[in-house]
Amino acid sequence: MNKKENGFLKVLRYFLLTCVISIGLISIVATGGGGEEDAEITLLDLENRIYNLVNQRRTQIGLEELNWREIIAVQCRTHSQDMAEGRTDYGHGGFSERIGNIRKEINFASASELVAYNIGYADPAVAVVTGWLGSTWHREQIEGDYDLIGVGVFKNGQGIYYFTQILICL
């Protein structure tokens, strides 16, 4: 089996995994993709990879790339860490507070948040973006009328990656 076929099978397995409802929004949960996780990958690498994959999708369909804003990423990182360490439930709780903190530095019209978690993938970033694109609501957000993005990733002691992405429309 070549790498392309192996990657296709991983993507196919991902789509067959359980979707859960979190505060009325579908949040993708991936459990076990069969790949070995790369011990060398950093959380910042994953954030950058997600950012690049989201922009790759947007440019593929003729949309402008989103611009990174660190203030947004800081809010995303905090939320991902809080979920991973059990300080907050998995989901969108506290979203108003996060966007309120962003609004202190950026005046914007609207915002959207995507969350997910996964474990067992050689490339957790590809797994999460593939999952988001496989969900109608999440794909609509990624392909929506947004200008700015921030991403935060955190990995807990059990090896589970938690992801938060906030999109901002100016």
C-alpha cells in the first residue's frame, strides 16, 4: 500500500468515527487513527499547520487567506489547555469571555469558534482539519466571510490533543 492509499484510509477511518453534539454544534472527536504520533512535533508546529491547512482550503475554493492574530491564538491556547486539563468542559463554554478579551484589542463584527480533540494520529493537524471539513457547520465556518484567525493546541497527560480555532470577521 502506498502513502497516498494509507492516507486515504486514515481519512476514511476518521469520517467513520463518532460525532458528538456540543452546545448545539457538532464537534469532531477522533479516537485512534492507527498512526504513531511524532514526538518531535510541537504545539506551535500544529497550530501553524492548522493555519496553513485552513488557508490552503480557502485558496482552493477562491477565497482570501485568513490573517493570523496572536491575541486570538492566546485565547484559543488558554481554552484548549483548560479543556485538556479539565478546568472547563469540552465545548464552547466561556466563548463570550474569549471574544470579549479579543474585542479589547480588535474591533470586529462577528466571531466563530471551532473545537475538537483527537488522539493517535501521526499528524493531528491534518486529522482535525479533515474532520472539520467533513462537518457541514464547521466547513461553512472555515469557508465563511472571515478575515482573521487564531489557533490553540494543547496535549494533556493522556496524549489527547485539544484544538480551538477562532475566526473573526472585521
